[in-house]
Amino acid sequence: MIASTAPDFYDPKRTALILVDPLNDFLGTEGKLTQKLKSIGDRVGLLPNLCLALSSARAAHLKIFFATHHRYEDGYHNGWRFLNSSQAGSENRRLFARGQYGGDYHSDLKPQQGETIVGEHWTASAFANTDLDMQLKLQGVDHIVLAGLVANTCLESTGRYGVELGYHVTFLEDATSAFSEEAYRAAVDINWPAFAHAILTTKEFVQKLKVH
């Protein structure tokens, strides 16, 4: 099953590109998880496509949103009764440490003035316990285009939540990666098509910024 309801043109007044977790611990040369994402990332062109999606969306005057994971700070899970494996792993590795290299934006993917940085998500969805939905609605957005990391966790969870909230959801399949080929294929080939409205390559998305 392939999602097939991509618009012919992504109206900049109604569309936001949301970059999920474009942080150094995923993308930087010294990132703690960069090597684990490298095989698939290199094959699909992860970083070049993220940069292309961002630069093209900016040129077309789409709204740009940055949605990042909560930065690690000592004790930030204190008192939590039920840490899942992802949360425990993030704490043990001190992933995305606040004020340090791993928690900073990749140098090619930093927010610019006027772009929206939403509250940090604690687990997977960029909507859960953040102001993302409110910010999108206040800016008149009803179409969201998702790119970033990781394909089968934060990116997918954000897309699922977005559909539940009534947004038209597009994924960019070559502007993401995963920790295994099986996880990537499960997301792109099985899970996303079950709920997303469109799954595009970055070049296909860019073309739909030009046609109107």
C-alpha cells in the first residue's frame, strides 16, 4: 500500500516543514549515534536531502519548525516510575546533552530568525506534551512535511499523532534514517503507508514547491 494523496503544490501559507531532531548526536561527525545511522543515511542521502528540503522550503517561504528531543540534564528523569528502554538508553548515554556538542543543532540545520522552535519532546512524538499543535494552528498550518530522525520512532510517532489531530501528513523517505535496514523498511514500506497521506522523495517534494 502506497500513500498517494500528495497535493500538486504545497501552499506555503498552509504548509510547514518540520525537522525532527536534527541534532549532532544523530548527525554530527562526533555524534554518539551518528555511526549507527550512517549505513542507511549514506545510502539514502540523509544529510544532503535534509539540507535540500530545508533550503528549498525556505526559498518557497514555507513555515519552518524545529522539533527536538529533550536535552539531557543530570536528574531529568528523577521520580519517573516507568522509564522505557529508549528513555533509559538516552539517560545512560547522556544523549543530546544541554549546552554540549551532542545537544546542538547540526551546523547545516540551524534555525534562522523567524523560524519556530517548539518545546522539547520527552519520548517520541513531537506533539506530545509540547506546543507544536498550538503553534501550527496559530500559524494557519494544516499540511505538515516531516523529515529527520529516527524513521521508525520520533518521525513516525510525530506523523501518527499529526494524523490524529487532523493534519495532512507527508514523509520524506530519503531525509531520514534508522538503526537497521529492517527498522527503516518497516517504517517506510509498512507503517507509514498505513496512515500517512503522502510519502515522497526530497526531490519530489521540491518539485511540488514549484508547481501551482
